[in-house]
Amino acid sequence: MTQAPTTTMTGDSHGSYPSYLIGFVLAVILTVASFAAVMSHALSPGMALAALTVLAVVQIVVHLVFFLHMNTSTEQSWNLMCFIFAAASVIVIIGGTIFIMHDTAINMMSR
């Protein structure tokens, strides 16, 4: 049996073995770095949280680029716009929820 080509109707590629391997290695390195930042107890709790946040954002970018193949090309513009809209919606919902919970705690529960 022959393997089907990995192109879509527009002709763009879905990635290659080396790009998946690079993405996997970067994801493993970032995961190990996250565990090391917490388990070594070398950082204060605030610095550990900041390190985890930075490593998480970098890992999200690695996954988006290497596994979901998101980039700024014209073929990916709709996918990128949908992702940005979804991310903005999640940020607004989570930020609004945190704001409401904090405001409620300040105004009602601290009396």
C-alpha cells in the first residue's frame, strides 16, 4: 500500500518528521524544565510561579507552531484569527470571573 500525501486541497504541507521531532524535543525540554523549577526548591514560590508561567507560554507557542502548524502565512490567516478570537474570549471570561470574585470578596465577605 502507498501512503497518501500529506497535503491539503490548497497544497500546503502538514509538517515533516524533522519538524515534529524538533517540536517533541522542545516540549520535553520545557516540561523537564518546569518540573526542575518546582522540584529543586531553588526558587522562591513567587519566582517559581513566574518561571512556570513563562515556560507554559513558551510551550503553548511550541505546540501551536510545530504541531498545529500555525503561522502568519496567508493560508493560515483564518486559523490564526480564530485562535486569537478564542484566546481573547478566554482571557475576558477568566479575567472577568476573577474580577467579580475579588470584588465580591472585598465588598461582602470582609465585613
